[in-house]
Amino acid sequence: MSEKTYKSIRNTAVSNLVMGILALLSGIVMGVLLIISGAKLLRNKSGLMI
């Protein structure tokens, strides 16, 4: 295979790795935000009228 093919494969691998890391980080951040909002709801449970 030519060097151009290796560069193309490398660039694709790097972009996939970056996208995976971003997806992982966004999932962690969303989970933390959900836990925080749930804790706030539990703390103010007595003042809620449903």
C-alpha cells in the first residue's frame, strides 16, 4: 500500500478516537448533571406540590 493510504487510515483512526473520547466525556457530564438535579429535587421534596 502507498503512503497516502496509510495517512488516510491514520487520520480516520485519530478522528474516531477523538469522537469516542468526546462521547465518553459528554456522557459523564450528563450523568453528573442528572445526579445533581435529582439531589436538588430530593432536597426540596417537602416544598413540591404535584
